[in-house]
Amino acid sequence: MDMLGDLMDAPATTAPPAATASAADPFAAMEGMDLLGGAAPTADAGTIQPIGSIKEWYTKLCTTDTGVLYQDVNLQIGLKASYQGPAGRVILYFANKSQNALDRVTVHVAPIQGLRLNMGPPVPATFPVGANATLQIDVGCVQPYMEPPALQFSYSSNGQQLQQTVTLPIVLTKFLVPWQVTDRNMFFGRWNAIAGPPLKLQEVLHVSSHLAQHGSPAITGLFNSLKLNVIPGLDPNAANIVTAANLATEGGAETLCIVRLEAAPNDRSQFRVTVATANQVSTSCLKDLVVSHLKGN
């Protein structure tokens, strides 16, 4: 008996409209961070543009804790983070990779409701050639939130000015704690206790070509990178995947988050994803994150 329900036959429902690090080059020990190579590039007279994709950097950092957040011909910003329960620490590494000083440097992180942000000492207003600095941000999940905070920064160099905003990958899944299911009856009781929309949302989708090609192991790896604990043998259909985790908050309250991925019988790229939590915001946010990563967006 399928206690999770035959969702593939049901109509789809979509969601409703702190100390500074060493002064030595912080990138020296971060393999793969310096994408500029040996010699420093020179900027042309045009607008300063990123070297690479801001979206791809952000997407990767949603599932890892070390990487490039932003980079252009003058400035590289790397990120290293660690999380435990509702608390986290994010360190941003700023490095002048150009042949000119960076002046009038400003850095600001816009606060958001539901996330505590404690900023460390600010970065200097001037970066000489080859200089680097760090900015530490201690974070805490107070309550479920939809959008992560934005990093706004600016600088001038050799007559050029840049103002840029990027999203910090402090997404809600960073505060998930995998839930180990030891009692099947308790699990299904929690699943059935969560009603339909807006607490339980579904969407039919086609996963990325990579996930479709590599199948269940790749999808399981993706869920694990999102801190969604995959529970083998729980779903009556062996082709389906069920995950569960608790969203930890600073007040001690935890929100159980369940994700079920059902495989279409005749299309290895098509699935239905169901996200269920006891909080409308966490359900909507988690669904958006899971769907985006499954599609490879």
C-alpha cells in the first residue's frame, strides 16, 4: 500500500502566486579559487564585467561551502562557510588581482527578516596592488525566510567605477539538519498531518540532462548536498526518493521538511516533486530551491 499517495496520477498543484583571517594571501590555500591564472589581466576602457557567470557561481555555492562568489579583471571575491544547526559563519575573501590600486571600496550586506547577521570589521577603503582582506559574517536562522541576503559592493580603479550586487548563498537549506527515520509509522503520521497547499506543494518537471543521464545516484547526491537526508526503502516504489530534514532555528524550534520525488514510469527525465513542511514560508522556499537545482537552473 502506497501510504504517500499516488501523486503521479493526481493533478499538479503549484505554489501560490568573526575574527579576520590571516593577512597572507587567502587564496593560496583555496585550490581552484584563482581563475585568473598567473599574470594579472588589464582592463579595457569599457564597462567592468564579471569573468564568468555570477549565477553559476551562486548556484554552486548553494550546495558547497567554498568557491568563487564574484570575479572581474580587478577584484576577486571568494567565499568559505561553515554551518552547524541554526548558526553559520561566512568569510568573504577580497583580493586585488589587477595592476592598479582599488579605491573607494565599499561593502554592504542588506539585512533580511528571519536571518541574523553579525558583521565583522569592515574591509579597507583602499586595496593596493596585490592586497587582500577578509570580511567575516556570523549568521543565525531566526525563522524561515524566502530570499537570502544581498552583497552590495563598489570600487574605482584607473578611472573606472563598479557598483555590483550579488546574492549571498546563505539559503535556507544551509540550516537543515538531516532527520534519521527510525519509526515508519511516526514518519507517515507526520507526512499525513501536513495538509495540502500552501503547506504541501507539488510540481511536475523535467530534471537536467546530467541528472537524467546519471539517474538516482546523481539525484541522491544533489539532495545530500542540500542537506536533505535520503531515506532508502521508505517509499513503496523503489524508483522514488524520499528525504527528510529539520530546519533548525535559534529559538530551538525545528520544522520538519519532507521532499518526495516520484519518477514517471516511461520518461527517465520526468518527475513529480512534493515538498511538505508545517510552515508556509519554508515549504515555498524549499520547493523553489529543490525545483531549481533539479532543473539545473
